[in-house]
Amino acid sequence: MIKALFGLLFSMELMIILTIIFAIGTAVATFIENDYGTETAWAVVYGTHWLEVIMVLLGINLAGNIFRYKLYKRDKWPSLLFHAGFLVILLGAAMTRYAGFEGIMHIREGETQNLITSSDTYIMAEALKGDKKVSASRKIRLSKISSNNFALTLQLEEGPVVVRYRDYLPVAQKKVVPDPAGKPMINMMILKGSGEPTIITLKDKELYDAGEMVIALNQKPQNLSKPAILITTTPEGNFTFTSPKKLEWLKMADKSSGSYEADRPYPFESGRLYSIGNLKFVPRELYAKAKIKIVEGAPQAGGRRMNTASYAALIVDVSYKGEHKEVPLLGYGKGSVGIPNSVKLDGATIKLSWGAKLIPLPFALKLEDFILNRYPGSGSPSSYESKVVLIDKENNVEMPFRIYMNHVLDYRHYRFFQSSYDMDEKGTVLSVNNDPGKLPTYIGYLMLALGFIWTILNPKSRFRKLARAVIKDAKLQGATVLLLLGTLFSQTPLQASLTQPDPIDIAKNIDKEHAVKFGDLLMQNVNGRIQAVYTFSNDIMLKLAKKSSLYGLSPDQIVLGMIIAPGAWQDIPIIKVTHTRLKKILGLDKKEKYAAFNDFFEKGKPGGYKLAKYADTAMHKRPIERNEFDRRVIKADEKLNIVYMIYTGDLLKIVPKMGDPLKKWYSVKEAIETFPPEESQKVRSLFVNYFAAVDEARAKGDWQRADQALQAIKQYQYDISADIIPPKSKLQAEKLFKRLGITNKLILVYLFAGFFLLLVIMARMVKPHLKVKKVMHFTEWIIILAFIAHTIVLALRWYIGGHAPWSNAYEAMLYVAWAMAFSGVVFMRFSPLVPALTAIIAGITLGATFLSEMDPQITNLVPVLKSYWLNIHVSVITASYGFLGLSMILGFFTLILFILRNPAKYPNIDHSIIEATRINEMTAILGLMMLTLGNFLGGVWANESWGRYWGWDPKETWAWISILVYVIVVHLRFVPSFKKNYPFNFAVASTLAYSSIIMTFVGVNYYLSGMHSYAAGDPVPIPAYLYYIIAGVALTIALAWRKRDLCHQP
């Protein structure tokens, strides 16, 4: 019995079951968080004992399997090292969870603080009777979909005081309700001037300061500098009032109105609007006897929710010596100190509160200065720091220190991180933690990294055994296509010129050499980054026309022409339109691809914008409700507005302002209208001279004067803003980057080479004696050259932007495509199938960035992303997506080979299946190692940036789920029931497993809330093609299942 129990406890089957439960539970938690909030997700999943039990069982299972599979043997030490690393990390996580704590410290400039507010929420109670005082607290997490039950006991001499859970209201309000034992109360709405209305409850003997005057109930204020409106109750339970000034009244039911004289008593009635000066108030409910009760819901006025901070409420039952009382405890949620309440039972006073704890530190911090640096132009925060003085009187320490993002203060086991700041920039918010689990966690991370590297190098590891088997048994020869090297940088269809539709000559009369010089002019983009106008022109043309040139004109010629001669360009088709219904509305022929600015308007009808009603309808829909036509209308409307802003010059921020604190640049029109007179005149003179010179050049053909006028503008830019202008080498690099357009050309190279190579490989399977070795090597070199060009693209973006090129969705996809190609180059020597498949996927990934209208602009970074740990984390984890993507491709390709199986006719296919499975397992192992290492490196970044390696953010959670999924995939070979038909089972598992990566990389970004999310507001609709992909994969698996009987395990 005991042996059987231990056999089950240490079995691989239990590990897989527990891992599946862990993955499903945390996946569900991300959707719970999206719908119900973070606290609910913690209460239901992340903070529960059942999740802890699963982690403990997984730890025990892992420890047992270390002995079961004898990982302590010398040839298995690498595997022992990283498996033991997981156990050490689990130990560190337990120490952090149970012995550590975190919170925030808020300090204003010039103030000293030694208290932190805990991030956890507690129920706190203190009981006093006579000279006996006892206190207790308990950490709790509450939600509307969990039981929430708890009990807190305080032991007095005469018996226990017990505090029990009764109810939880996540959104609550104080409501006045009648009570025969109560006191007079008035529920009233007050409006001061043009501000938001405020709901107040005026209690008996209370005052309310309404700004211009005071409102009092049953109390005559003494020694007040303000006049008072006095409200009194009569013995019959009615209300009267006197006003210090004459006031107007309006009965809201029948709109009757009148006025009341000053210093005379009048009935005070509900449903009347009283006005005196800028003060207006409406008695909503009048109670002669009432009490305040906590009820669910936010305060409302006129059917709409009030703009006030919402309470949350915990209702508890307090009992002592048989006496019970219900007590409401109000708070503002996680991280906020609660509002105390008290109750008396049988001579004992019980004080209660629910919220964050105030934790005293053995030292204090004084904030000398808070400094916020902003990006020029946009004003977005670039970095911020707190200059503090650490004061430890106990140890006689007084030490100045600068705390800023990724630069923390460590002192006496406490770590302080720059977290946020006050809106007036006069105060700082520091996150604080005390984490005893940091050292073992970091040791575990190190063991993981060393173990993974050692495993790859270990000749007796599974990875190296598979590699030897592939090299030894590989007989499959690939093929390639004779592809000219010049294709990489030749003109492609993505940039080919249209057949000229006879545009107006004046629109084309822009000298190409002068346009190049105009492209060298500097401007500030919407993010505050200084760039060449050519970059702007190129990006604009790609956005408008999906190509960088039209009608044989360069982007600079087009943009300059649109500014100089907007009337001419308004009749030239420049906005790409593909939707049939949209073409019909604009009056275009079905074959036409582009629309002119004037096509969007009814001729001879002022304001006759053809898309007005369609755009208005689309904009008023939630994103998830918009159909394809709505989205196309919104895009077309956006493009039209861009064109208009080019005509007016509003988009070109090319004029710096002298002494501007934000170092913002302005359009010519803005500069002339808003700059000081002398500076405005200087700008006017520069640009009047330039435009006159351009008009003269277009008429005479001599552009020398225009070149000189343009140079004067460039010199003006340097004279005013030389300190924020990038080095010329960066500007030239960006110009080269844009002109070459390597990214778009790589799409065709990758796809053409990959698909052709794949077709020849398939032909080689049918005819094994086909000799194509030289062509194969030539094609592999083409793919290698494409990969080198791809690497240059990333390096250029890194150099130009000043940060690693994975800061937005476009760059992330660019890097994933690079990682795909990299994995193909790494595994190229094992089989030509690998570079063929990775080239195809790299091309498709790059194509997705082009077709999905992701923004390719190089942008600034937010402060928290300025970290070398982030660079390492993102590079490793995103590269893992490339290797796991290759695993998915190989798995799907293997399923296709299963469908084509015919041992009698095509005996080589079975060998190809075995070879593909071996390579697949290698890529899955390597990808899992990189994914795991990258994920935990992200923990290091997070811990060094804001003091928490793991917060169960949806992105973090799905990255962890992906690790769990691939842990299952690479351990399937240890499960007896999966050993049968292993190649088929592994192909299916590796194909389906990548869905977790897609969810991590795309789904979380656009469909779940969280700090990593790109989406804002409602989620975007699920693409219709996704359902076809799912159906196609399911059909492929079903067809392959019929021929799955291939038992050889690689």
C-alpha cells in the first residue's frame, strides 16, 4: 500500500495531471481578473491553499523523480542542477510568500516618513475592558465569488471576543434609512459653482462647509467667519430653515418658483432647488429619526454615478458573552488604510478596521527633492528620481541617496524602489519590500541557467543524443532555388510605381535633389523624438498608400508637393482603398486601388463628406462590435485627416521655440501665431523666403536659391535646439534604414526561398535519388544572407532608437521573425527542412507586421523599460518563441507526412517523420529552456525595478502557463501510454502547445487587462480567420490519426 502510494506520488502521470490543473487554474484566474478584478483572482486562485498544495505536491514529485531517475549520477549532474534549481526557487517563493511583506511609502518634499502602508489587506481588532487590552489581526482576501469566511478571536478575562465574516460589498455607499431610535438627518445634493455635484449626509448637530457659507442642522455655529444657513427640526418632525441672505427656490415637480427673504424661517422641503449666490442645494430626503446603513452600490445623482471615491465595505458580526452586533467596516480597497469603527458589548469596547496596516520602520527617509525629467516635445515622463536622506538614529546614520527607476535603496533588509509620484510633482511614492526569499530565489535562477547551459554541452544529455541520431541517420537531402542575390535590395512589388494616371504637372514639378535635401530637414514627431522629414514622409506614404513611392515620385517629393501645391494634389489618388462597399460610396471603380482627397467629398456641396455618417456610426460602436466595414471606414477617415493635416502643414513640427521648457517643436502656422513677436517674425521671414524660392525654382528650374533658403531653416533648428538633436551619424543611419526598406524585401526573400525549398524537399521524398545538393547549399546561403540582413535591421533600429528593438508590437514581431530565422540557421546542419520551414514562418511574421498596420515608428521608452535586465529578459524569452515556433511547424509538417504515409510506395516518408520528430524534440527542449530562463530573468528585472519578481499579472501568468505546457510536452516520453505512437503524439502536442505562446504573445496583449497589455478599453474582435485555422489544424490531426501507427521512438 505504502509502495503504491509512493509510486503514485512520484509518478510522471501525477506530475502531468498536477501540471495540467495548475495551468488550467491559473489560466482561468486571468479571465477572472479581467472580469472581476485582481483581488478576486487572488482570493479565488493565486492566494488560495489549494494552489499552494499543488505547488508542494509538484515539489515533492520533482524531488522523488530526482532519485527515481537517478539524476545524482555523474553523467546526469547537469539535469540534476536545473531540476534542483526549481526546488530552490520553490523554497525562496515560500519564504517570500510567508515571511516577506511589501508596501508603499508616500513622502512629500521636505517631510520625513518612517511608516509604510502594507499592500496586503487585514482585519484588525482591539478589545478593551478595564485595564485589559488585547489586539489581533489577520490577512484576508475578499471577493464576490468566494466564500470569504473567517473568524478572529481576542481573549478577554471574561470570555472571547469573536469577529466573524457576514458580508462583503466591493462597491458600497452610506445610505440614510428611517429608524425610530435614530436622530435627525438630511440627505442633500450640493453644487458649488460649475463643479461636480456632491452628495452629503448632514447629521444632527453637524456643520457642513459649503464654501461661501456653512449649513448647520440643529446647531447655531459660534465664532464663524462665514454666514450660516440654519436648519432646525420641529417637535412634530418637520424641518424649517433660515438663510442669512435672500435665496431663490424652484420646485422641481411642477417648475414653480419663488424666493425667501433673509433671516426668516421657512419650511425646508425635499424636491426643491435652493439657490443663493453660486451655491445650489437640493434636500433629497429628510428624516426626523434615522440612522446610516451601509448598502451596496455607488452614490448616484440624477440617475448617474457620482464622481466620488467609492467605498468597499466588509460587514462583520462581533460577539462577546452572548451579545452580538453587526458592524460595517469601510475602506478604499487594496493598499489603502481603512476607516476605523467601534462597538461596545457588555462593558467592552471593540475597535475594528479593515484595510492596509501601517508598519513602522526602524529608520526614516526624508525627501529633499523630487525630480521629473520629460521627453522633449511630448512632455511624457522620461525618468524620475527621489533625492532622500536616510536617517537611522539608532545606528547614528544619516546618508543621502538617489532613488530612481532600476536604482534601489537597500538598508537593513528593506528595499526602496521608485514607484510613482504626486500629480503636482512635489511628492514621491516608493514601493518597499522585505524579502527573505530573494537570495534562495536568485540562487535557484543561477542553478537553472548553469544547468541548462551544461545540459546543452553534456554529450550524454537527451539533447545531444538526439543531435547525434539526426546527424548519423539523416539521409534526406534538400533542394533550393536559383535566386539572384540582387533580389534582396532590388525593386519589389511593394514599392513598384503605379502606372501614372496623368497627374497635374505642377504637382510633379519638384526637383528630386532638392526633395532629398528637404528630407534631411529635422522635425519632432508626436512622441517628441527628433527625426528627419524623410522618415516622416516614408512612414506617411506607407500608411496612406502602403508603398513609399507613387507615380515615380519619392516620399519627400510627394510630401513637399502636397505642402507647396495642395490644390493640385487633392485630385491625385493617394489613399489606398480596398473595401468594395467603401469604393462604391466614394464613387470609385472596383478596379481602382487609390482614392484622391476630393473623392471623399460631394462636388459643389460644402461640407459634403461622404463618409460622415458611416464614420460617426463606427466610432460610436465598441471595438468588439465593429465589423470589417466599420474598421475600414475608421482607417479611411484617419488617412483623410492625415492628408488634410499635410496640406495645412500641421503635422510637420519643424520649428523649435527658444527657451521652451518642454523643448517642444511647432508647425510653421503655430510658430507664427503663438511665438513672441520677434521670434514669430524670424520664423515668418525664414519660411516666406523658402516658399518664394521654391515657387521661383518651379517656374525657372533653378533650385539654388531654394537650397540656400532650406539651409537657413536647418541652421535655425540647430541654433535653437542643438542639445536635443541626435548626432548626424544617427540621422544618416535612420535615413539609410528607411531608404533601403530591407524589412519589406525580406518578406519576399524568406517566403520565396522557404516555399520553393519545401516543395523540392517534398519532391525529394517521392524521388529519393533526385540530386540537388549544390542548389540546396546555395539556397541555404540565400537564407543565411537574408538572416544577416534581418540582423542588420534590428541593429540599426537599436542604434537609431537608443534602446533594444522590442518596445512595441511591431518591433516584437520583427524580433520574433528574427528568432524564427535564427533557429533555422542554428538547426540548418541537421536538415534542410528546418531552414525551409523557419524561412516561411519568418516571412509570414514579417508580412503580418505589414498587413496588420502595426506602427513601425521608432519611439521613446517609458522609464521602467530603461533596464539592461529588461533587454536580457525580452531577448531570451522572445527568442524562445522562435524555437518553439519551429517546434510547432515541425509538428504540423510531421502530421502532413503522416497523412501522406504509404510505406510501400514512399518508404522514405517514415524516415522523414522520425528525423523531423528528433529535430522537433530538440527545438522544443531548447525553446523550453530559453522560455524558462527568459521568464525568470523577467523576474529579476521586475524585482530590481519595483521589488516584486512575480505579481501574477496576466502576461506573467500566461508565460508561466506556456512553461507548464511545454514541460508536459517534453516529458511525454516518460508516460507509458504516450510511448506508443510517440512521433504522432509528439507532433500533435507540439502543434497544439504553441497556442499557449500565441495567447501569451498576442491574446494577453489585446484581450486581457494588465500592465503588459497593448489594448485600451474593450477588447478587439477575434479575427474570423482564427476559426478557419483551428478547423484546419483539427482536420489535419484527424486525417493523420488514421495513419498514426508508427511506434519507433526517436
